Amino acid sequence: GGIDSSRLNQLDTTFQVIPARVISNSVNRYHNFIVLDKGSRHGVVPHTGVVTANGVVGIVRRVAPSSSVAMSVLHLQTRISARVRNKGYFGWINWTGKNTRSFKLNDVPKDALVALGDTIETSGYSAIFPEGIMLGTIEKIGLEPGSNYYSLDVKYSTDLSRLSWAYIVKDLRQREKL
């Protein structure tokens, strides 16, 4: 069985959605990867996003004819352009390397009106993910002394340890690489 894709049906027509089964998925390292059962013969190309109905899970890095490897959001080098829903503040979200649901949102200015429980979502500023895909919610607001930016702790929306199906989202405006 797959997962409910009703949220993904709202994606703008500039994105193609390719359902994929998760072949393998690591969550216990600092650099985790997800192997999917769809590849170049299904239209998958590098630098495409991987999502579930609950949120973002990774970015495709390598593609073979019938499979692909995505860098998980549980990878210390993954950074995703994010915003605070309905408030217009932007920043970068990345994993802390601690537990699988603990992320940081960086670069939000300290004069931003943010609150506990605010939803964090994709910004749409990159061609990898459509805007408005759920990332998580703010669970702690911090401010380093002398800093002009918040340190926001985000509880991630997707439990990556239970991942069995995902959707590869391909921006049709990107030029296909040969």
C-alpha cells in the first residue's frame, strides 16, 4: 500500500509527481540516504525533491535506470529553504544530528513575529520543492546573545524511521540534463 496523496494533488502543474517505494532508508548515521525504486526510465533526474503526504524527506542525488538515491533530510549537509507559514519570514532548515525529529530553522531575524507552534514549510525559492510543503512546527525559540537572528527549534512533521513510500517531485521547468 501507498500513502494518501490527496495533499500532493494540489501541487501546481509545473511539478510532476512520481510515486516510489522505499527500498532502503538509514536514520542512525550523520549522513543518511534513501534508496527508491524509481530511476531515469521513470523520469527521475538528480536534484529533485522527495516528499510524503506529511512533508519533505530528501533530495535525489544519484539516478540509475530503475532506482535512485536521495540524500535524506537526516543528513548534516541537507539545507532546505523554508518559511514561517502565513508570516513571510524565511530561513534555512537543517537537521541537528540528534534525534530524527529535531531540526533548526536559521536566519530568521530577531524582530520577526514568530510563536511556538507556528508551521514551518518549504519556501518555493528553490526549484527542488514546491512552496507550502510541511516541514514541522516551532517548539522552542532562542536568541544567542549579540545575534540578530533567532535560533528556532523545529519538531519535524515526518517520522523518517517509518518510511515505506514517497513521492519524487520533479519541477518541469528545469531543463533535463542528458
